[in-house]
Amino acid sequence: DKDLQKRRSKAYETKFRPLMRYMNKFYGVAVTKTKISVRLGKAPAIVSSSEYGQTANMERIMQAQAFAHGGQYNQRGGMKTLEINPRHPFIES
């Protein structure tokens, strides 16, 4: 079972490597990395906070506080990870 998962993830990595490189270039600094998702079921892709980055809710709170005090929110959006679902028909084709 573990061996099958490893082989499957390796196959997905090699098959979708050009797509992941293209998406990294396309989104630029908005996304820090693109990876194959193991948790997505029906969605073709998702943008999530990275492991050590701020959550979307925390970014919203900080932005609201900055505007309430007359300042500007100059944070560059945090570190985001784009996860693609290799089993979705939109991504497969």
C-alpha cells in the first residue's frame, strides 16, 4: 500500500512537472510553490497557506487593523502554496 502510494506520487510528479513549472512562472510571487495534492477530492486546484505562513483569516485581520489606524497594509500576501489535483479531469487533460 505504501509502495503503491510512493510510485503513484512519483508518476504524478514526473507527468505534471511541466504544468507545475508553468504555473509557478504564471503566478510569479503570488505563489511560492506548486505541488501535487493528496487531499483534494472534487476541486481541480486550491491555494493554501504554507506550513509556516499566516492563514488567510490572520491576513484579513491584519489588513483591517492597518486600515482602521490609517496605515497601509504592505505585507506581500504571505507564502501561498498552489496544490493541483492530478485526478481531476480538468487537470488530466
